[in-house]
Amino acid sequence: NAGVTQTPKFQVLKTGQSMTLQCAQDMNHEYMSWYRQDPGMGLRLIHYSVGAGITDQGEVPNGYNVSRSTTEDFPLRLLSAAPSQTSVYFCASSWDRVRTEAFFGQGTRLTVV
Amino acid sequence: SQQGEEDPQALSIQEGENATMNCSYKTSINNLQWYRQNSGRGLVHLILIRSNEREKHSGRLRVTLDTSKKSSSLLITASRAADTASYFCATDALVGTNAGKSTFGDGTTLTVKP
């Protein structure tokens, strides 16, 4: 049972490049979410999904797109990377939004130069 | 804007001592959860306490919730070096822009010296 798997673990991008951060879970969870964590800070919600085909914006959605074509996968796309998007990105999944524990991936450390 | 805020920002204790960290929030909540994050890793769930509960225990962890003061505390008893980590509270507001979403504070960094 792998839980939540994020790839890649590390990535360096040039300003203006695009890329997709992958997230997959094998627990059949309906709810998935993406957070970013800046140094010394907590997690801020970027986008979330309550099920396949349904996504919504979180606290800091600008510059990011998501889609949810299957229950298992929830990729995060950076459209045109900016230095302000340098951060550690975490994907999480749970049975529902807030009433049960969330399982987190190990994170993707992204640097935009 | 963040719903939960942890206090203190950093805490350093000796192995065997108890560690207490607090979380305050602004609006009424359904649940409050505590997570641990080891350096460079993802978050791991510790305890969920519902708004109608006042105290929960899990091993060496004790969580209290005071909805009248909009605050929660996490107590780690008989701390170990392996407890060194950052601890975050996550709340879900009943109303407002954060309603129905888990909102995290900036965390308390705990260092347990052997």
C-alpha cells in the first residue's frame, strides 16, 4: 500500500517554463488537495477536488491548474513558472474534506530560477 | 488568511520533559487536527478532535479543545529525541472563505535534546 505518491521529488525550472507535478493515491479517497509550504510557514491550499471531474480553487490558486480525470490521480500544472512559485508542494488525500485525517505525500521541492 | 496560529513558534526541551504547544483560531470550527512534520518530509496525522469534544488521548499525546476560547493545546509527555519535529494544527471553519477546508497554522518547531 503506497499511500500518496508524488513525483518528482526535486525540480528546477527556468522562469516561464511549464511543468506538471504528479500525485497518485491508492486508497480510493474521494478528496485530494494540493498545498504549498514556504520556509518557516504552514501549508496554503492551492486547489482541491472532491471527486473525479470536480475541482475547486483554494487560497492561492493563481498560476496553477488542476484536473481530476480519475479517482487516483490529481496532477498540478504550473502554467508559466515564476520565482515566487519556488516552494515545497504537498499533495494530500482523505475520505472527505475535513472530517477525517489527511494522508500526505513526501513533497516536491521546486526551485524556479 | 490563516485560521489557526500555533504558539510558541519554537520550543526547546530536554528529553523526558513535557512539551505543550497551543493553537488559537478565529472562527467557529467543526474539527481541529494536529499533524507532525519531520524535517524534509510530509505531514503525518496525530489526532482529530471534534468541536463537541474537550479532550482526547493517543499514547503520549493529549489534546484539549476549548471552543469558548477558540483554542487547543497539544501536550507531549515524557518527550524523546524522536519527537523533534514541527507540529501544525489544522482547522475547518464553519463559515467564511475557509469554510469546509482544512487551514493550517505556521507550526511550532519542537527540539528535544538528548
